[in-house]
Amino acid sequence: MELPKNKKIYFASDNHLGLPNADASREREKHFVSWLENVRKDAAAIYLLGDLFDFWFEYKTVVPKGFVRVLGKLAELSDTGIPITFFVGNHDLWMRDYFQKELGVTVHHHPITLTIGTARFLIGHGDGLGPGDKGYKRMKKLFTNPLSKWLFRWLHPDWGVRLGQYLSQKNKLISGEEDVQFLGEDKEWLVTYSKRKLQKEHFDYFVFGHRHLPLEIKLTEKSKYINLGDWITHNTYAEFDGKQLVLKTWKK
């Protein structure tokens, strides 16, 4: 990708819309929509790195109720020609094709590499990468198993969505968020993962979500690990202007 003059690439992650209740979620949704509206003026592309919802499951003809403001804004921006890419997170594992067909949003289920100008990126949600987190990794295999998804679809949506929302909030293995405090560079699994990847090939930036912490860690003289934080506590995002990637906070 070549970045046009005066254009930027934007990255955001971990909104968890629906949490903790409808009223609080709607206010956070409006806040995020105001950010989307603001970046449209110079966005060459927008990358959303997962967990837009605290729970999401697509039946063949049904999706969870709500979130019309953010879904409508994504469709609007996509219709204007701004490419939007979504990376499935651990809370919205069960995406099918709704985003592609209805919103014009590209969806990835795994990290991807991306070259913007001369900068090379590795981008993904971040769940299940690196050492450790074995309980969640086992849970993810179960939840992404085609048989498990097929059985879940036999639940009536009223029951299925309610059960999914309950488990999403209560089960720490599902959330993968047992500790949202900085653990120290040597204990951050995504930092370890990034360093191991660097041994095989160079990336200027590793960009992930999942940890709910805005982090910027220098891995080498020419490589950085960026965690995008969240839109529950921090309201943080990253902005790439063709020269550098910086973390910022949306305060409007």
C-alpha cells in the first residue's frame, strides 16, 4: 500500500460494546462513532483489531440486536471508499460474512503482514499468540470447532445470545483478560511473540489489541511493539502518517 499525500492509516481495538449494560455501552458507542467521523477526513484506511463487541454470533439470518450506530457508521465510511479491515477477536470469534456483505468491511481471522510505503507491519488481535495462555488456547479450539458452532446455532437466538453474553462477561478463559496490568516486558506474551518473529524476518511495527493496555515497547533500534489499548478505559488508537506510528487518545 502506498499512502497518499496528507492521508493517514488508523488502528483501533477492543470496544467491547454491550458491556457492562446497554446504557453505558451506548455512550461508549457514540464516543467511538465520533472518532470514526473525525478520522474520515484524512483516513486512507481503518484497521479495527477485534473485540468490537463483547459478544457476537452470526446465525444464518440473525445477528445480535443493537450497535446500529457503529454498524451504520462503518457502512457509511465504507460506502465513501475508505477501506475498512476487521480482525476477529476472542469475543467476536463467530463472525461469518455479515460485515463483508452488509458493511463492505474486509474480515481476517488471523494476523496479516502489511507493507505501507517502506514500513512493514504485522497486525492482528493478538489472542492466543506467544507462549502461555494455555487455558484460553484450549477454549478457543473448542469454540472455533465447526461442530461446536453448528450445535450452538440450534439454540434459539434469544437463548444463544443471552448465554454468550453471560459467558463472555463471567468466564476469564473466554475473555483472556485475567490481568490487565502491565506484567513487565519479559512476561508480556505478545512481546515475546514479536521478538521471536523478528528472529526470522523484519517488521517495523507489531500492532495488536487484546491486552486492553496502550503499550509502546521498543524491540530493536528499528522495530516496535504497539498495543492499542481499549475504548472502555483508555479510548486510545494508533495513527500512521507514513513516517511513524504513534498512540493517541480520543478526548472529544
